[in-house]
Amino acid sequence: QRESFFEGWSGEGQVGLSNSTGNSRNTGISLGLSFEKNGIQWRHSFNATVDHSRNNGVVTKDRYFASWQSDYKFTKRAVAAGILSWESDRFAGFNNRFSESLGIGYSLIRTDDMALSIQGGPALRQTDYLTGKTKNGVAGMAAVNYKWTISPGLVLSQDATFYGQSQDSTLTSNTAVTVKLIGALSAQASFFAQYESNPPGRLATTSTLSRLTLVYSF
């Protein structure tokens, strides 16, 4: 019996603290939500994060990110991947950035305790800068996703994505260690870094977020 689109989903929610460096240096709150459905022919995933901080009533960090990815499985290792994403980070110099990408993904490693996949392809990006300038352009996208289950209660993951665009390239990297606590509850420590090749004004090219969160799986 085939599942409907709304069946077979799993997910997790996160809440905790974050510490930022780069264009802002403060401790704030971090929220996350993700869903995934891994079917026979299709795999769908949704991810969203919010990082927010204030200092004496003044907002010092305000980053929002959401993405949707759908993979069509050609074989057990090769997929056609479509990705839609939106982000907003005034402290990185832009109000909104939309990205759309189509490409090919391939699993280099698939074992019970380790997975390594790569994907890449052409992309479109639309960026609305704080200066009032907008830029729409074609880019190239490449991504690497790694997950190592060191033990049943300890997982290391590394995700990196690069968008190469004329005078406006972006590289993001997120490294996380997740430790199972009890039942569906885990603790996660992660380090996120974002590089913007040409931010407006005198903004720093690199910003980081160190997060410590509780994770609930459902």
C-alpha cells in the first residue's frame, strides 16, 4: 500500500542558546525545526532555524533560514535534487535572499553507521540588500553532507553548502555533535559559519554561531 504525501514523516525540534561572532557578538536564543520523509522513490525534507539576540533592548542578531528539498531516486545512490531556500540576515547585509537549485546528488558512503553524499548543479538567487540594491543572478551550487553514528547515542554531522556567483558567493558550514539523553530527548552542540564574499558596506565577510540546544525527536 502506497503512503499518501502526508504519511511517513519524522522530525525534530530544537531550542537553546547561541553565541555569535563576526558582525555581532552576543548570546541569544536558537530555535530549529526539521521534517523528513524518506520513501521508496522520493525523499522530502524541510529545515528552519531562527537565531535572535538582544542587548539592552537593541536587536544584535536576527537570522532566519528555511529550506525545502525534494530528491527523486534514480538508484540507491543517485538522485535528482531540487532545493528551495529563503534566508534573512540583516547583520550579514541583506533583508531577503531566495535560492532555487536543480542538480544531481550521489551517495559516496552508505553504511549502517556512516553516510557521505555530494550534490551540485545550477542555481538562481535573488538578494535584497539593506542598501536597497537588489541582485538576481545565476549561480553554481555544491553541497556536502556527512553523518557518522559513532555509537547508538552519539552522532557527528557536517553539512556544507557553496553558492558561487559573480561578486556574491556564499559558503556555509555546520558541524554538530548530538548526544542522546533520555527517550526522544538529546543535547546538541554545533558550530555554524557563514562566509559572504562581498557584503555591503564594511560588514565582516565571516560570521559564526555556536549553538547549544536540546533536541526532541518525533
